[in-house]
Amino acid sequence: MLKPADFFQCQKCGECCKGYGGVFVNKQEIKHISRYLNMDAESFLTDYCQWSGGRPLIRTSESGYCVFWDKVCTIHPVKPRMCKIWPFIESILVDPTNWDVIRSVCPGVCGNVRSEDLTECVRQVLTQYERDCHC
Ligand code: SF4
Ligand code: SF4
């Protein structure tokens, strides 16, 4: 059986951490990240988040990257779900051609992938996340 690593090897280029992000954080993520940063949740929201549609998302710094990008993700062990599952996101299950869109911005993903194999890997990643996540 093919594994996610057969389709994706992160090049650590930071491209996915660049730009005005859609990296929203939920209550559990706020709790985990603020604890990791040794600060309270309110300070984390004030210092590192902005609001969009009534929900907090991680801010982009003046460099154009996520505030937590510094050649690596500085909150890697507690980074939000979106960052943990990337690039195996749900929208691929809706339309596998979304993989091509991801491929255009992420040099770590392979092309010429069969849709069935890809969707199976997305399911594997999402299932593993639910198993590991203590939210
Ligand atoms: S864009 Fe892709 S290869 Fe680059 S850091 Fe993000 S996930 Fe890794
Ligand atoms: S939290 Fe980490 S992985 Fe996610 S966008 Fe920010 S720097 Fe990138």
C-alpha cells in the first residue's frame, strides 16, 4: 500500500508559511500553543493572532511569512491542524485535482499521482491525526 511519504517529502522551503494565511486556531490549539510558548491564551491571541470572520488566525509578519516561521516552524510540535496535515487536506477528497493546485506552490509534492492512491493517503493522514490529536 502506498504511504503519504510516497507522494510528499517536505523540502522545508517555507513557501506554505508565506502570505496572508488561513491558519485558523481553535480553542485547543490556542491552549497548546500558548502553553508551549509559556504564555497565557489572551497574550497569545493579542501578540500572535488576528481576527477574520470572528475567528482567530495566526498573523503574518512584515517579512510576509507566518510569525512563527524562522527558517523552520518554531512551534512545530504544537502547530495547528492545517499545518500538521498539509498537504493532505480534505479538499483533495472533494476534488483530487486540487493536488495540482497544491503542487504549484509546494515543491515537496509529486506529480502523476493516481487519484485513488492520493485520496487513500489523505484518509490515512486524517485518520492518523485524529488518533494522535488529544483535542
Ligand atoms: S511548501 Fe511544501 S515543501 Fe515547502 S515547506 Fe511547505 S510543505 Fe514543505
Ligand atoms: S505555524 Fe508553523 S507550519 Fe504553520 S504556517 Fe506558521 S510557521 Fe508554517
